[in-house]
Amino acid sequence: MEWFWVIVVLLLVGSAASLLGSFIVLKGFGMLGDAISHAVLPAIVIGYLIGGIYDNQWFLILAIILAVITALSIEWLHQKTRMYPDGIMGLIFTFLFALGLLMIDLWTYSVDLDPECVLFGEAAYIPFSFFVINQALVPKQLLFSLGIWFITIMFTVAGFRALAISTFDTVYAHSIRMMPSFWQYSVSVLVAILTVIAIESVGIVLLLSILVVPASIAFLWAKRLHSMIILAQITNIALTSAGLFFAIYVDIPISAGISIIGGFALLISVILTRKKK
Amino acid sequence: MMDLPLHIFIALAFIGWFSGLMGSILLVHHRVLIGDVLSHSVLSGAAFVFLMFLDVSFPMLIVGAIASTLLAATLIEFVKDRTPLKEDVILGIVLAFMFAIGIAFLALAQKMPSVEKTMLNTLLLGEVSAILPSEVPYMVIASILGSFVIWFLYRGWFFTGFDTVFGRTQRVPISSLRKTLLFIVASGILLTAYISGVVLAVGLLIAPALIGRFFSTRLYSTLLLSGLSGAVLAVLGGVVSAKVEGLSTGPLIIFSAGLIGLLTILFSPHYGIILHKIKYVLFKWSRGQENILRAAYKVLEKTGNMSYAFSLEDLRQACDDPPPSWTILLKVLEIRGLVKRSGSRWTLTNIGLEKARRLTRLHRLLELYFSEIVKIAPEKVHSYAESLEHIITPEVEQRLYELLRDRQYDPHKKPVPWNGSG
């Protein structure tokens, strides 16, 4: 039963991530997930300080707030200084991550938090925290990933046209008053929320991988946005199952297994496809 | 430097300098995040070497780390050359792939009996105190070599960073220079990662580079400044963490560097956001005060009585360009001793009257200048004079006086207040 929950959560987070990832790959801000996932460490530390380690929702709320602030301030500084966003991203996320590490150093007695856990995550631990709903034990992570999966699907279905137009032609989207920056910010905010939820279940590395890898593979093979999105979903399921077996077979963390399989699948796609620049 | 051993001090200074240089070149090429990808790749190489040879001495670490960062750089360039994927996305892919390999090797290494596996964990988040005196010569030589390569290619960076088209016409090999950049950073990033940890290394590249970028306008001085501030920041972090018990050096260096980098973005003289804003607000408030004085002069002029006590309503009617806040600015003028308050009315003091007269004189002379010398229709000159009167330098003001010395009336037939008689 436990492995069943692990697979369901992996697939849900992966599905949401590769859906958002399709737009991220087309727009080209693949490092946003990485930056946000590092930047939320101070919020996680404060969350644990307030609420303790067990049955604690504080860190989730605080981390989501910090993630959204980070995403928005990267965009804000980028517009204000007219600097390329890569420099600002690199500065802000390392600054916040270092701050988080120092906070762990300072309150080492009250925060029993291993920064490596935050970095790696481990999908095999998913079933260990439960909610009790109608006398049935439901893994906490299942509820959260179901929630973010549902929000992401709803968001994409409702805004598909606007998302597509503002992704491919920002100027045109402006001209028909479609508010491309609103959709851009919304994708960033969703990525931020997804990142925070994913840190606890699948870890930063796997999150980064499933944000960009399935969508990039689909991008290389598909010719239209619709088929790219569907292909990304299929790729995600295939990579997750293959990676899971690989990880169990050679006995390494699941997140690493899926990411490694994803990297190889992408390399094979790059060699096999001939999409021109 | 009381508690910081000399060899660590030297290592921090040289690595900080070299990191600043690398970051500066990356920043100019908008490829900062490549530093992040390459530093994360260090882990896989180091862990691989450990798994193969059970050896984490510094020379072995160098070999393993450089092999893996070069692999990552090659992967980036390979995917970039063959697909239309955006660079940022490729970085995400390669980062996840290389770091995942590193984690997998690390997990396998945990099962090994050797005690040296803890060394790999320190590589993840950095541990400056682990630097041995025997390792320092390698670091110094590598930093100096790297700096020489960057200095040697200086002219090339200039073109690849700023004007690739002109560079091509000068037969500068742009794309191989860009690849060289990648490989320099790939070989050098181990040093940065060794003191700050692979996760934070990009912070030590970017923060000094930003300081260099925001405080100087030329590539040469930007490079020097970045290198120097990198060295200073690294040493500063080392000194503080040696003094304060329980804080790790790597995060401390990155935190202080990041803090100073952010402050630079916000406050630097040329590009700083906040300073720009503050200057703007200050200007608005000083302009508001000048407008109040001039409105007061207009009221006094109308009554013909220079010690007339005017009300807020009088000022409101006389002023065309209302200040941000009447009450606050009148209070400021009162503190500066330019107006005197009695109840709900104000009078100008002697100094205030002199200032108000000067402003009015300047305004009307500017109107004259625009209408008679620049030949602009009199009904338009008021707004030009209005916006210029606040920013004119004393030198220009003096020239205006000399030029229009004999005029008594402005284009709207109002007297120019040349002297105390008004």
C-alpha cells in the first residue's frame, strides 16, 4: 500500500510539473524552479521553529509566501534594473539559501533539520505523515499534490488560449489586452507553490528535472502545442515508472533515479530528432 | 585575522579574487546560471572518484571534479548546438541530470566502510576549516593561472560580451571564445565550490561581479573591482566565522556577499533603484518648497504689502504647480526660517522674502529669455520656465542676469524684481 501512495504522488506532482513545464520550456526560464526551491529554506526553518517537526503546516504556508515573494521580486528587479534575470536569480537564491543555513546553525538545538534532506527529498518517505479523514489514513502529501494538480489543470484549461498566445507572441497578446504579464506571473506563482509542495515529497532535484525534462523531450518531438502537452504527460508517466524501477534496482534515491533516466531519455531524443534552430 | 589561520586566509583571498573574475565574465555574457550548473556537477565527479579509488585527496578531487564539470559543459554545448531549446532550459536539464548522478553516487558511497565519505558531504555545503596547508599551493596556482587566461583573452571578452557582430568583422572567433569561457569556469568552479559548497558557489561568483558592474562602467575596471571585492568578501566571511562560534564559513561568505550585492543593486550611485527613487522624492520636495515661496511672492506682490500675512487659500490660488503636501512643506519652510506662522496665516521672513524674490526673478527672466531670444509664443513660456527654474545652475543664472540686465517687465507685463524694492 505504501508504494502505491509513493507512485500516485510522484505521478500527480510530475503531471502538474510537466504541464507547467511545457510553458516554461517554451518561454525559457528553466532555472526558476531551482532558484525558488533553494530560496524557501529560511521559511522552512522558521516554520519548524514555530510549529515543531510533527504535524506542522506552518512551514508550508510560510514557504509558499516566501516562494511567491522570491518569484515576484526576481521579476521586479529584472524590470527595474534592466539587468538580465540570470544574475538576479543567482544572487537572490544563494543569498536566501545561505541565510537559511545560517539560521540552522544558529538554532541548531531547536531545529532538527538536515539541509541535505531539503536538497534531496526522498519519495520513499511520502507515506509517513498522515491525515485522518473519516477514520481513514490519508498521506498528507497525497492531499497536497492532488490539490496542486487540480489547480494546475484548472488553470491551464481555463487560460489555455491566453497562455498559448502570451507564450508565443507577447506583443500580440498585449495588443488584444490579454495581459501577458499576468499569465507569466501566474505560471511563476504556480511553479513556486508546486516547488514548495514538491520539496517535501520528491525533492529539489527531481522537481527541477520533471519541470523541464518531459516538456523538453515533448518539445523536440511534437509540432503543435496540444500534442506537446499530451506528449509531455505521457513522457512523464514513462520516465517516472522507468526511473522508479531503476532506482530500486541499483538501490539509489528515487528522485535521483528518475532524474538520471530523464537525462538519458533527453539525450537520446536530442540525437534522434532533427529540429532546426 | 586573529583567529583565521594564514593558509586559509590566503586560500580565501585567491579563490575569492578568481571567483569574482569568473563571475564578472559570466555576467557580461548573461550566463551566470551556468556557474550553478557546473558547481553542482562537481559533486558527481568527486563522488565517482571516491567510489572508484576510495581517495578524496585534493589532487584526486581536482581530476574528478574537472572531468565532471567538463562533461556538463560539453552536454550544455551539445544540446545547445543541436536543438532550438532555450539556454535556460538546457541548464535546468543538465543541472538536474548531473546533480542526480552526484546524489546517486553519494548514496552508494554511504554504504562504503571508509570514513572519508564525510568529505563528500562537506563538499555539498562547504567547509573552509577542512582546507589543509598542503592544498593551498594548488589553489593559489590555479587562481593565478585562471586569472592569466582571462587577462590574455580580455580583448576577446570585450567583443563576445558587447558586440558580437563587430567582433566577427574583426575576425574574433566569437563562438570558440564563448566555449572557452565555459571551460574556464568549468575548470575553476571547483575552487569556489570547495570553500562555499557546490550549492552556493554561484553566489560567490555573482555578488562580486554585481558590485563590479554597478560601481564601474568599463570592462577593465569592472574586472578588477569584481576580483578585489571577491577577495575581500571571501576573507571577510572567513574572519567573521572564525570569530563567531557555530556559524559555518561557506554560508556566511555567501550571505554577506549576497547582502552586499543586493544593497549594491538598491543603492549604487549609477543604477541603484532606491537611491534613484530617493533623489527623485527629494527633488520633488525641494521643488515644492520653491513653488510655495514663489506663490507667496505672487500674493504679496498683488497686495503690495511685503509683510502681508497670507493664508493657505491665497497660496492655493496663486500656485500653478501644487506641492506634494502643503502642511508638511510649510512646516519645513518654517523650520528653515523662511516663513513665520501666526495662527492659520504665514508671513515671509527677510531671508524668505529674498529667496522668493530670487526665484521670481529667475522665473520671469527665463520667460523673457524663451519669448525674446528663443522666440517662443509668450503663452507657452510659463511652463518651460516652470520646469527649468528648479534645476538651473548659479553659473547659468548669472549669465541670464547679464544677458537681460536692462529688462523691467516679463512677457506677461509683470515687473522683474531686480532688487529689494520689489
